[in-house]
Amino acid sequence: MPATEARSVVVFHTTSAAIKADKAARQAGLETRLVPTPRHLSSDCGLALRFARVDRAKMEALLREAGVEPAGIHDL
């Protein structure tokens, strides 16, 4: 993911949900990275999943299919 590419993050309620989502996204071929959750977005879980903003629809579908309930999806 180029440094200039617009990004988004998925915020989760639990660390296990973040790890499950990351694994599912990678298996689906999405380029993701687990990052510390920005404090202005949430304090529930310390991990967020960063991905390219253009993949937002794919990420939303993937989360539904994997049965992962995000706390939110935010553009950076």
C-alpha cells in the first residue's frame, strides 16, 4: 500500500475480532495491516485493521461473511 494512498481503519470491540478479520482479509487477497487503534476513534480494543480506502466495500462484505462485528469503519 503506497504511503500516499487513502486509507481506512476498522475498529473492533476485541483483539480476537481484529485478528480474525485480518486473517480473513489476507486470505481474500486484501492488503491489510494491524495497527494501534487511534485513541480518538476508540478505546475498546488496542488493535485496528488498516486497509486501502478503495477496498471499503470488499472489507464490509468480508466482515459480514466472517461473522465479525466491527465497532466502526473510519477514513483516515
